[in-house]
Amino acid sequence: MELNAGLACRRLDFRWPGKHTDEPLVLKSVEAVFSPGTVSLVSGDTGSGKSTLLHLLAGLLRPTAGEVWADGLPVSRWPSRHRDPWRQQVGIVFQHLALIPDLTVAENLLLPMIPRQIAWSRMQEEILRQLADADLSVLADAPTSTLSGGQRQRLAIARALVASPRFILADEPTAFQDDHHAAQIRAQLCRTAREGTAVVICSHDPRLRSSDEIDRRYHLASGTLTENAAKQESP
């Protein structure tokens, strides 16, 4: 397996801490490479472990066995003091969004750029660009708590993209979107990949599964990840 670029899973197992060893693993022997410049889609039923896989790739969980590698480095082995700075290279769209409701829309976009020591002028440019891409420009000063579900999801995606991370991990990024905005988000993530980012999407949305812009497709079931070369058509 090529481990020198992108994100890679190597014989990855996961069981929630405290569970009995005779209980099934949430993930077992997962092998995959998510390369820069590509969009990978992981599908699977609710509860199949898609979100757990993204959290492992992001360094938010430690594998029970096996490793996660990033650009040739075994990041899952690292202690938190080394892993935490590395996570600045990762943009995450959580399924439950994890926005700060008391901050404005623009302030939520500012937060991930602060630890990266980005120049203030570039911060402003990127915030304005992401607001425009998300159709949120007129809501820049609005409290996040006043947004609709679809608007909050687009803000979460903008927050993941705003600091130009090396890796984008998106959990059900189109779940609250109409067809227009779902297509817009798909194009946005694919454009980001073409600029050299490794994009991993976990979703069972048929609008994503049937897209010709997806480079690699995986299916997660019973803890096992398999690659599916065929495009999955919408029902």
C-alpha cells in the first residue's frame, strides 16, 4: 500500500473503549488510500461506522489496532501534543455540524484560521469567498443560531474549507440541502480536490453516489470497507 501521500488506513481496527473483546469490531482490517486531488465517497447504512472512520482519519479517535498514515507519517501513533498541531491540516464537516451558535457566521469562519497564523488580509479574503460560495454573504453578521438547518450545514462546509487544509473529511455534507445546493456543495468539494486536497465524503445520499465527479467509491458494511468501481445510480 502506498503511504507516502494523502491519508491511508493500514489494517485498521476499532472497538469502542470499555467494550468486551468478544463484541464485534466497529471497523476491522480497513485498508484504503485517500489520495491528494481525488474525491472518495464512503457509503453504508446508518450505524455502519462511517462517522467513526472519519474520526479516526482526523485523529480524533485512536485505532484499537492498525494505523492511520498522513503523507507518509504514522499520525495515529503520535501523542496528542504532536497530533493536535497536525490536525490543523484537516478540515472536518461533522454530521452534527459543531458550530458555535453564539458567534456570528463570519466569526465561525474566522476561528479555524487563527491558530494557522494566516495574515489578516487573507483571512478576510477567504471569509468573503467562502461566504459567497455558500450563499451566506448577506448573513455574515447574523448569529449562527438564527440560521436554518441547510444554512448551518453550508456554513460548516465553509468552515472546513476556509483555511485551505490538506485533507477534507465530510460527514453527510448534503443531508439538509435541496437539489440546487447539493449540486453546489458537490461541485465545491470536487473543485477543492482538483486543487490538490484529499477529500473523503461519508454519505448515503444518492445524489452523491450517482455523480460522475466521484473518483473512488467505497462501501462500509459489518465493519469491512470494500471498494466499488461502478457508479451507483440514483433510485
